[in-house]
Amino acid sequence: MSVPLAYTLFRAESKQAAVFLMVHGLTSAGLTFHNVAARIAAEANVNVVTVDLRGHGSSPDAPSVQDYSLTQMALDIIDLLGTLQQKEGVYDAAGPFAKVHLLGHSWGSRVVFALAAARQDLVASLLIED
């Protein structure tokens, strides 16, 4: 069961810009990326999204411990892409930027690896940070 993830969007100047999604490590939150995310959005003209994984930051907890699998967390991020398309208009699954750039830090790197393994069609690049 998917959990609606809390996120912060740092918009690019251009309406047509790539999406760069930053995924934090265990016991952290998207807030850790905010300073650098704002700068990346402004200087690189990309839409930067910092996300709070389930049970972290402002995102709700999952119903049980079994619901914290890498696969389930990756599915949460895939669902977030739909939210970004519908609510924010920054992601277009059929457009020129249908693939997203993913950064994962520590535990977040395992989550983005799981996402890339499950949905290679969604991923433009992976940046793994530890």
C-alpha cells in the first residue's frame, strides 16, 4: 500500500525542465537537501524535488514494519511522480523529460537502486552518495 510522500519542490525557471529527485538516508528527511536543492534548481535550471520517505520527516508512517521494504518505498516515489505531474505540472510521463535524475544518500541510495531496477524506463541517471 502506497504512502503519500511529503516533498518540497524547487522550481526551475523554465517550464520545460528535467526533474532531479533527492532521496535522504535512514532517520533523516528531505530537509537535509534544501540548501543545495535551491541552488541546483536556480543554477542548473532543473526542477529539484526533496522527498521525505515513509515514516520520515512529514510523511506518514506505514501501517506495519513489513511495509518499509525497498520495493514499497520505490513504489511510493513512483506514485510521487504522478503527484508531481498532476499537482505541480513539473513532470510529464509522455514529454521530453519523462525520465528523472535520482540522487540517493545512504539508505536513500538503496531505495533509488530499487526504483531503477523496477522501472528503468523512468530513470535518466543515478547519483549515489554516502
